[in-house]
Amino acid sequence: MLELRNIGFEVEDSKEILHDVNLTINDRFVAITGPNGGGKSTLAKIIAGINTPTSGQILLDGEDITGLSVSERAKKGISYAFQQPVRFKGLRVRDLMALASGKKSSLAEDCEILSEVGLCARDYMDRELNDSLSGGEMKRIEIAMVLARGTKLSIFDEPEAGIDLWSFQNLIRVFEKMYEQTKGNILIISHQERILNIADKIVYVKDGTIAKYGTREEILPMLLASADAGPQACSVLTDKMAK
Amino acid sequence: MLDQIQMNLLKEVAELDALPVGAYNIRANGQSAARNTTANIDIVTKTDKSGIDIIIKPGTKRESVHIPVVLSETGLKETVYNDFFVGDDCDVTIIAGCGIHNCGAGDARHDGVHSFFVGKNSKVRYIEKHYGESDGQEGRGKRLMNPTTVVHLDEGASMTMETTQIGGIDDTTRKTVADLKANASLVIKDKIMTTGDQHAIADFSVDMNGEGSSVNLISRSVAKDHSHQQFDSRINGNAPCAGHSECDAIIMDKACVLASPQLTANDVDAALIHEAAIGKIAGDQIIKLMTLGLSEKEAEDQIVNGFLK
């Protein structure tokens, strides 16, 4: 169980990114959604320890982890898949998978995990995580690393970003399967209706606060209704399109 | 016979625990300590200067030559000339390397000049590893190495050079000069790490003289502490050819890296590319590995090791 108490986050020139966020996550699959710039990624980074909150407390299974570093939190059982996966010259998929699982895994084990995300281990194990891999491939490997860790809390920051439509169908299946199999909590930042559709609960983050939090049945219809109304569209753009 | 220190050095530079299979010449403290020749590979001591000639018969396939050098005597300074004559249509692996163990006050220095004359359509893989050590006490002499490699590739010949210097050499100037005839190709993979107040200069000069020749020079380096590295490369395209060089350096602490790549096209169909990047380890690389449970230091080590692998 993850608990955030009165979390605030300010950056220099006292711009407030998050304000008094209170959130308890105890469901198998929780999706965070909301407009760009609303503070979703910041929230995920605060949980993983990459950003330090200016105020508030973070508790994992009742233990205060606010002061712990990224690696200490990782050891406590938090995994984080980056929105933009990091590339490494020289390090291979094999190396990263071994670091993620914490052991020298067998080809069969890695093969199982990589095939989950639609990659063939034989083709990829010795590939370097350098510029030769496409954005979509990097994204899948990023997800595979979190699967290999198998920790109690897995955070995914927009796993669908940068993935083509065809791959997206497969990705959804990955998360559907993850939902079936996970023994821990999954926290996923997403804008995709199909991902929101498998969430137990949905957190709607806007302007640095939690605007709505509830079950999928409560939140999703509201979100879809407001999306249909489309009030946020830029009028200059709509005028241009009308011409 | 070799003593324990020399055996350790041999293991570091040539990954040898025992005498290798195939042709070899082991040089220890300025003397030839062991030698073996095969039906296709002959090794002959030079009479006019220090060094050996390695003569590989045309058509020799899947054979290897080991020529490691170890120095464990302080104050020893030597210049050695090794010439490789590789006949036409060969496919061979040559493993050279030099290890210095210096526990005395005097400097120990090995300057090796390796010249390769590679025949038509031959394939050569050349591996060279440099390593230095001492007992770590103050006031020990320096360990110095200045390898020079001269490569002449005949038509259709190809050579891959893998040169590595990961630790313990205080001062080094590595010079590589090559000329290529038609359809010859040269790949150089150079890896170097400097620490403390070490100094390293890598100087490459390649002339592509024949049509269809190509060179790919890949340099990866890590400079730590107060060390200083310099990378100079000159690639000259004198015919329709393809040249690519890539110089990537990670800089840490108070180190300094200077890269000056140079490309000269003397032919309208010479395609030459250079890429260079010097920078510290990217912060998001460290954070990514920390999210897998590594400490900051462990993350750094993994990144550096991977980079130099």
C-alpha cells in the first residue's frame, strides 16, 4: 500500500507543481490521468524518489520512505518505467535485464519476459541500448525491465507514448495480462481509454492537485463526457480548421 | 622460465594461463622466454635490431599468433620492432599485449613498433592490450608505453584492430598509421581509461589510396581524476572511398579530454564522416540504474564498464 500525505512540490522561483496531494493506493491497478503539465509525471517521480517533495510524507506499507534515495526505494520494492527510456552506449539488453532482476538470469527466463512485450530474446539480448534501437523497442525493453524486477509497486509513466498504433494493441494486452498476474500494485500514467478501461481506480490530476479519485465506474464516464464537450480546444486552431 | 609476477602480467594482457596453442613468442624483460612456430607461421629473431619477424604463409586459415611482452624489472627501457608479413588469402588472429610490473624507483618503458604487411584478400584480427601495475607504494618509477602500429593493406585485405588500455600506464603515446589499397578495409576499435595523473595520446593517421577502400575508427575513452587524454585523427580519402571516425569520451572528476579529428577529401567520391562527443555521464543514466536498486557508485561503474566493453 502506498500513501501520500500532504505532498507539495515547488521548483525555483516558487512555482508550485503539486499542492497538498493526499492519495492512498491499495488497488491492483490504478491509472493516473489528466491534462499535460498537470503534475502527473512529477507525482510519479516523487514516489520513485527522483524528485524530492518540498513538503509532505510518503509511506510504503506504513513505513515512511520520504527520506530514502532512489536506490533505497528500489530495494524496498518500487519500480519505475521512464516515459522516455534512457539509452546506454555499450550496455546490452542482457546486462540491463540482469541488473533489473538482480541476478544472471537464464535465456529462458529473459525470453519469457521479453516475449511478453513482443520482443524475441534471441534477436535482442545482445543488442546495445544505443541509438540503433527504435523508440518503440526502447519502450518495450523499459517495460520488460520492470516486469523482470517483479516488485510490489510498479510505476509506468505513459507507456503508450511513442508507440505506434499496431504495437499499442499488443501493449494493451501486456497490461491486461499484468493485471491478471500481478501480486502487487500497478500505477500507470496514461491518457488511453483502453488502459483506463482496465483500471480499478482512476486518479485525475489537474493543476497540481487531485481533482478526482474514485473507481473506474465513477470517474471514466465523467472524463469521457468532458472530452466530448472539448472546451479546451484552441479557438485559433478550430477557426483555421473551419475555413 | 617465467615467474609468478610475469605469469600474472601474461594473464592480464593475453588472457593466458599456460602456453598458448599455435605460434607464439613470449618476451620477458628484454629476452625471448618461449617460442613456438607452426608449419604455416614462422618467427625469426631480427639480426639488425631488437625484435622479430613473423612470417605467415599465403593461404593460412584460422591460425593464431600470440606475442605478449612482460616487464617486471625496474629501470628497463626497450624499443622492439616486430614485423608481420601476412601472405595472400590468409585468415589469422594476432594477439599482442604488454604488461609492466614496476616496483622499483626507475621508470620501466616498452616501446613497440608493429608493422603489418597484409597480402591480397587476407583477413587479420589484431588484438592488443596494455596493462601496468606496481605494489602501490609512493616513489615508484613510472610505467610507460609507446606503441606504434603501421599497417599496409594490399588489395581486398581487411584488418580489425582492437586496442585496449584500461589501467596502470602512466604515460602513453599510441600511434597508428595505415595505408589502404583498392577494396581494403580497416576497422580500429580503441578503448582507453586513464586515472590519477596519467597522460595518454592517441594519434591515428589513415590514407585510403585505393578505390573502394574503407576505414572505421571507433574510439571510446574514459578520463578520471586529473588525467589527460588527447585524440588526434587524420583520415585522408585519396580515392573513391568511405571513412568514418567516432570519438566518444566520458569525462569525470577534474580530467581533461582533447579531441581533434581531421578529415581530408582529395577525391570527389571520398565520403568522410566524423562524430565526436565528450561529456560527463548523463544524470538520467545514473538515475535509471538507481531505480533498479544500484547505488550511485555502482551505477557509475556499470556505465563506465559497459562503455569500455
